Amino acid sequence: MKKLMIMGLLAALVGCGGAGVREGAKEAGNANFYQHWVHSHEEQGGSKTPNIFRPAGSRDFPASRFRMELGFDANGQCNYKFLSPNDRHEMRNCIYTKIGNKVYLYDEQGKMLSHLSFTVESASKDKMTMHYGVASPVKKDEKKDGKSK
């Protein structure tokens, strides 16, 4: 219960409360984003970007030592496959905020997961293309009182 309360509070703090995320989905014009995605790197033909993801269960993916998975719901909750150094990969909970086509992921303590945050190129019901790496949504030159230098 306490963990759920903390997750809800963090979701609100990073700007992804229930209504805000649904409004963001309308703004982006694409509710197809909200599902569980699996990296289909075989389709990229050796190219590093854009990354291609397919819905979980949509196909039999070939065996792979690690295959990224990302899951999103419309209420700001998400999970991702954690790349463990001992090959015991697991799904971990996170929260996110979606601003336009930028998706910012945060761990359960509210720390931004910058290596997992990304920009969506497109998302249909059966395919998402994206690029990892986005700038923080908070400008570094802002003072603590919220005013710019």
C-alpha cells in the first residue's frame, strides 16, 4: 500500500497524473503507445536507430541474450526489463511522463532513468519506432525558486 502511494505521488510530481496522461495521449494523437512493447532488433537490419518495438505476444521473437521490454499504461505506471550483470534479467516498475513525443522514465524513488528515456517516432497498434536519449524536462539553469537566471 505504501509503495503504491509513493508511486502515485511520484507520478503526480513528474506531471503524469491520470487525466494529464490521457490528455497527453490525445495531444500526441496516439493511444496505441499504451501497451507492452518488445524490442525487435532483427528488423533494424543492423542499424542502431530507429529502434523498432512490437507488442508483446504479437510474434515469436528469436532467442536473444537480452531483449528490452517496456510497458506503459495510461495512468503513468510503467515497467522495463532490467539488464542485470549476472544475466538474471527482470521486469522493474517505474513511472513516466510523456510530453509530446518525449517519454521520461523514473525509478520508484523519482530518479530519472535517462538511459531509458526516449523519443517516439511513431506508434501504431502493431509497431513503435523510437530513439533513446532525451534532454531532461527540467532546465539546469533554473534556480531553486523556479526563476531562470
